[in-house]
Amino acid sequence: MVKKKTEDKPAEVKKEEDAKTEILPDEEILIEKPAEGLATELGEVKELEEEIVEEVKKKGAFEKETWKPKTSLGMKVKNGEITSIDYILDKRIKILEPETVDTLLPNLITDLLMVGQSKGKFGGGQKRVFKQTQKKTQEGNKPKFATFAVIGNEDGYVGVGYGKSKETVPAREKAIRHAKLNIIKIRRGCGNWRCGCGDFHTVPFKVSGKSGSVEITLIPAPKGTGLIVEKECQKILRIAGIKDVWSRTEGQTRSKLNLLYACFEALQKLMQFKMSQKSAETLGIVEGSGAMAKI
């Protein structure tokens, strides 16, 4: 009996080992096949996403032919009578249609600034693009979303806009539309005595702007300094085409909107000073995208 048991045990072990060896290759095949299928599916999904993004870009792109202007300025722009935005800004003609800016400045860069904050304990929430507020009523809370947009071509033209709506997408579109209507031209130059390179990389002279209690002063800096200013103001200056600047701020700078409006007012004041052609050439000042100051 002992011999039979000893003979039966190795046979069972062999059967188990044979079963394991038979199952292992099948399991490997089953594991490999779904991985290959997932890879092909992911590749197809990426291709579809790229196609959708391209279609959205085409749909979102401005088409001059489909535009139906409502103002006399828009009609002149569409007919080709006005071909430069400098003419509109120098004559101080009010822009009432954002499509005029799209036709005259096609390669505009848009960016949303961090003016909001997510919910967190003791004000520890992360910064957000949308600023949420709500109104208490008997029916319940009515939330609203606000955002701050900046547009420009990184070559002397910049505009800012503020939009507010019950939803996020209309607020963003409203802010971008207002930014296009508020576009301005700025002066650039090399106003720092340490540099004297003659390139258009900083502000030509010290200028300040104020909004509420916040006051910001932009100071010319030599080449290579960078933008020594608050992060959101850096975005405005970078889109405007300024690469180097020093700054000094006063007041309640935690109120982000007042700080941004003060920075934009400082850029507006760059065009308020009258300057002769000779002094503009000595300081290396440029207006907009290439035309020298002719005042």
C-alpha cells in the first residue's frame, strides 16, 4: 500500500504540472491580444481627437466673407478702404465691432488671466481663471462667473477685457470681445542708460498707472533683465511686446483686477506724451509694429 501511494503522488504532480504548462501559453496569448487591441484603439482615438480639434479651429476661425458689418467703420474695413489699424487708433475712432480687429490684426494671441480662486479652507484654494460670485435669494443661490482676457500680437498692440455671465463659456467670449474693442497701440524703446542697445525691448521712459488704491510704476530696464513684475501683469506686458522692465507697486495689490487695470493704464500713458522725431530716434522709440513716432 505504501508503494502504491508513493507511485500515485508523482503521477498527480505530473498531471498538475502538465496542466499548468498547457494553461500558461493560453494566458499569455489572452493577455497579449487585448494590449495590441488597446494600442490600436488609442491610436484611432488620438487621430479622431486631432481631426475634431482641426475642425473646431476651422469653425472658430474668422471668415471675412461671412461677416456682415453694421457700422460705417466695419463697412470701410470690409471693402478695403481702411487697411491698417493704425489709422483707426491715430484718429481715435471708436471700435464697435470685434470683427474689424480680426480683419486688420489676424494673428492675435488670447490669454485668460488668473483672477479667481477655487474653494478652500482659510483661503487656501488654487488660483482659477474664472471668478465665481453668487447672490442669495429665497429661491436659492444664483452663481455668476467672471473672467479677465488679454489679447495682442506681441508687437506693440494689446487689449484687455472683463466679462461676466451665468455660465463660463459666455463669460469667456464676452471678455475676449471686450478686449478686442479696447485694443491700443503702445510705444517701445530702450530707455535705460545702462543698455543703449537701440532695440525695442522695454518701455522708453518711466510711467505709472492707478486703479482704486493700487498704483504701479513701470521703469525701463536693460536688456536681459526680464519682466520683474507680478505674474499676471507679466502676461499683459509679454503679449504687448515688452521683454524687460522693472516695477514698483503701492496700495492693496491683492485686489487682482485693480492691479491689472493699473498696469493697462500705465501702457495707455505711453502714447499720451508728445515727442519729436529727433528725440524718438535718440531714445529708439517705436510705435506699434514698426512705425517711428511722428507727433
